[in-house]
Amino acid sequence: MKTAILCLCTLLTVCASFTANAGPDWQIIEKARAQARQHATQVCDASGASTTSAAPLQKERTVQLVH
């Protein structure tokens, strides 16, 4: 009986911790990156920067987000 209870507890523990071991949620990460790019573009547009000067700034911010 103890063995059955131990196996059941082990199975429940493994199932409960699966999401922690599954790895990062790439869909959420990509959504956050897209929102950050959109925010950076809006900030550049709101400050009156031209599109030629906004492009290097946006690329720089993208590089910072990746690291």
C-alpha cells in the first residue's frame, strides 16, 4: 500500500512540475518583443523624429531586447 501511495505522489509531483520544466513560452516572448518594437516606434514618432533617424534607434533597441 505504501508503494502505491508513493507512486501516486511521485506521479502527481511530476505532473505538477511539468510546466516549470517545459521551457520558455516563445509565443509570449515574441508578443512582448513586438510590443516593445511598437512602443519604440511610437516614442520616436511622438518625439518628431524623422523615419531616417528612427530606423537606427529601433534597430538598437531590438538588439538590446535580444540580449
